[in-house]
Amino acid sequence: MGQNKTKVQLPCPIGIDLGTTFSAVAIYRGEKSEMIPNAFGDKLTPSCVFYNPNISEILVGKIAEERGLTNPENFIFDIKRFIGRRYDDVYVQKLKNSEEYPFKIVEGNNGQTEIKLRWGKEIVKKSPEEICSEILKNMKESASEYLGATVTEAVISVPAYFSNAQKKATKAAAKLAGLKVLKLITEPVAAAIHYAQDKLDTDSTLLVFDLGGGTLDVSIIKVNGHSFAVQSVEGDSFLGGRDFDEMLVNYFKPTIKEKLKNKSNIVNERLLRRIQRNCEKLKKLLSVARDHSFDLYYSEDDSIKLELSQTQFNQLIDNSVERSAEIIRKCLADAELTTGSITDVILVGGSTRIPRIREKLTSMFGSNKIRTNLNPDEAVALGASIQAGVFGNRYKELEKYQVKEATPLSLGLEVSGNLMKILIEKNSSLPKKSNPNRYRTMTNNQTSAVFPIYEGERKNCKYNNLLGEFTIDDLPLGQAGEISFEVVFHLDENGILEVSAQETSTCKHNKLTVTLGEFQLGVRKIERTIAHAKQHKKDDEMFESFTIYFCKVREICERIIYNLEKINSNTDRCIVESECTKFWKTIEALQYTEILRLKYAYSSFKMKVSPLTAGVIDVNFIA
């Protein structure tokens, strides 16, 4: 293709932007980052895969798009929206039920999401990881051809709101493609590194507004020399260029159906795919033109003329634009900053070219802060390549780079009565290790301790997301509260959580690395989780107060039962045991809104048993 290839002796780590609609690959060399073109000479490759139904052929990118027009059920696109998600995920079901996706989304082994299709005359199921690996393999091959050496290592970008499961699935896809992942870098951080690489002599606070094909990510990043520290992250997985395309499709559908009402056999998946492609082009053209029209051909000679003005398009997307502004406001609030604190607003992702988006950002921050001097389609790949260069240990100018990501949700344990104890706060910089937290057994002669691990912002675990759980067995026997544990959380720089717990007297311990896909929280649910926590703050405080008090009096009751034999009088012993049983039944029936009744029940119980246990059993709280 007439490309300028520079031979290198050793494989170079590359930076890959694995996007929803387009993917890109870049390399850092000669003290600068450069984009790597694909076989067609393009810097962007459509993130789509075509499985030939007749022969065992797999096509990626532009050529896959062309073949997809004739076999839409074998044309897989937007696969990034499915990766790391279970079949019963609300988001997967939404996409499955959408007319936008003509391929068959089915349930695979262990409840995972799979795509069912005919490939090489056989019916097969492909996981999102397998499909993504074909895109990554294409990136790897383009880079290897361009560099004249086989590439084996990469830094791959992911959305800031990707869950552990989605990160794990991305790494699995890379492994299938023959790539070792040196690091998963969030897309906003990669863009910030690219933007700030020649501005490292000044401190700045960047707001990265990343509106791509599939998701919106907003991150606030403080830059101090070569140090990049994420302050807060927010996002929405239902807000991206594809969603704008779908709005246009839905806008035109009534007109199309009306004009083709007597030709129902014509309205099929192929026509729908043509509508989608035309709407995607229309969206881009309306970023530079006041109005535009196109002819939708439903047969070789017949077409429907469809048109739209920029004003009409703005009206269609206005609610989404306001949603994006609200996400920005939440991100600022989490970082305890105002719009005045932001020095630069970095625009990333092709959808940031939409004039209505830029108008909104300008109204919030002022035109002097909006940075339009970098290519929004290339910024992430170029930033990822700089991070890859750091791992390559070849460039002294990159040795000082330090990147600290942040976790989008708080992480903690269920300590008792469904109460969530947070060990790592939301927006903590990564890596993060919690201080040892001590907990005690809740029942007499407890032989094992279960540690459920959650992410979320609510005090009541039932409103949070279970990540996993593990158990320590063969505990020494003893009364409630006598045996204690120390629990430590460690969240690494890739956002993978390791939890360890140790019983303090015997040093029995266990640990769990939380990368389990079946437990992970969807991106949309993360946003709802944070919003719900703010709305229900008073309710959560009430729940926390009740649960703490409940656990303390339950422990007292357990302690009395454990030490009953110390009461010499058989009559007194029977009375105390009976009162314990009645008290237990009373408090078990209470709701967390009834803390006054709980306190009254304990006060009455204490008055009845204290005279009979005096000097033998302590019925007061243990601090």
C-alpha cells in the first residue's frame, strides 16, 4: 500500500483502542506516537466481524461491512456492548429485543451471552470474547505488518465504567488474539495522556468528555507533571453514537412503513441494515450541514427520499444532551469541584463532533476551555501507545509517567444483618489497599465465617451488587464475639479486587480474587446505584443505626446463653433462658424502622435478667 515501514529488531508494545464502532492501533517510537494504518490505509477500522456462512472465512472491518449488507444475520457489530455480560443482564435483553441487531443473541453455557450463526455451513455459537478477539487479531496483524516484526504485547483501552467482568473478558479476548495485555487503561486517561504530553510543565485539572459509539465516559483527571490522577468517574452505557443512530431510525420508521404499507415483504433485515447505515451517515453530515437528505433504495430501481434538518436532529437528541450534562455535574460533585475548577475540557470520541454537544459544553464551561485541537477518533489509541511505551522500557522520556486510575463504586463486606461495611471508597485512586478491619463471630461455637463481598453505595447489602464470597472453616469454638478476624481489600491498578481474611488466634486465612463475571454489575446499574444511595441517605442511616444496635444486643443474648451454666440456681437459669428466647423472638420480628422498639425491648430484657446474672454474666455492650 506504499506505507513507510521502519524495521525494528524487537517486538514493540502497541496501544489499542478497542471501540464499539471503530478500533484503532498506535505505536510510540522516535519520541512520538503515530497511528498505524490497516490494510486499506485507513487509521480507523470498523469494529465488526463477518462470518461467511458458506466457507470457514472470517472478515473484519470495512470488508465485513460490505458483506454484512447481504447477510445481516452473520454480520456482528457493537460486540463491545455485550462483552463480560451475562445473558440475563437487563442491558443484554434490551439489545436482544431491539430491531437494531439482526444477529441471534442466545444464552450459552453457565448463563453467558453468545451469538448463534451459520459459519462454514455449520451452526455455531460464538462468545463476545471470541468475536472481539478477531478485531484485536486484525489490529495485531496490521501493526506487525507495519512495523516489520511480530507484535505480542499491548496496552488496551476500556471505558472508565467497565466492570471487573468486562475487563477480564477483554483480557481473555486479547489472549485469544495472541496478545499479552500489559495494562488495561481507561479511555479518558489514555486521551488525557495524549493531550497533556507536551503540556507537562503546568499543573491542570482536565475533564475528559468521551462520547463514543457505545458509551459516555466523563472523568476528571489532575495532571501534575508526569503524574495523572483520576479524581472521579461517571458514565452512561445507553448514551453514544449508536443510540443517536437508533433515534434517527425510529424517527424515519413511521414514514417508511407508511410508504411501504402495501409491500410488507420488502421490509426485512437487509432493508433495516440499509436504514441504519444511512442514518449513521446522516448523523455525521448533519454535524457540518444544516440539512440533508438521502434516497433509501428498497429495490434496484425504487427508493424513498428521506430528509432531516440539523434543528430537527438537535430536538431528537436534546434529552440525551441534557443527560450528558447531568453526568458532568455528578462527576464534578463527586470530585468536590465546580466548572470553574476545570482548566481544560478534552473532547474524545466521534460523537463529540455533533454541534449540539459542543454547544452544551460551551454553555457549561465557556468556549476558552473546550479543546478541539486533537483528533477525537485517534486520541485514545495514541495515549494508549504512550502507556505501552512506558512498559517497553525503551524511552527515557516516558520513565516518569505515573497513572492512577479510580474505582467507580465503593467496595465492602456484609458484616452483620445485611449491613454493608465499606473498605474502599468510591473514586479511590488505584492501586488501593484498605487498612485491616477487625470483625467478630456472631454466634456461639461458630465453626465457619462467610465473607460476602459487595460493590455499591447503600448501607443495606440487598441494594448493592454481590461480587463473590468465601469462607474460613474450622474456627476454634467460643462464645459470640470471642473469635475475631482481620479483613483486607486490595484493588490493583487494573481494578481487580483481592480480598483476604485471617482468624487472629489460629492464623487460619483465605483469600478471593474477584474477577467473577457472573457477579458483575452492569454500567447502567452502577449509575442507578449511586443515584439511589444519594436519594436514600436518611433511610440508609436509619438502617445502619438499627443493624448496629441489633447486632450488639444479639451478641449479648448469645453470650448469656453460652454462659448459662455459670448461674448456680436452676430456677434462675431456666428464667434467664426463657427470657432470652422471648427476647430473641421479639427482636427478630422488628423492622429497621423500629429502632425505638428495639431499644425498649433490650431495656426490658436487661431489667429482667440483670438481677439473675449479676456478677456472673455481663449483659452490657462490648465496645
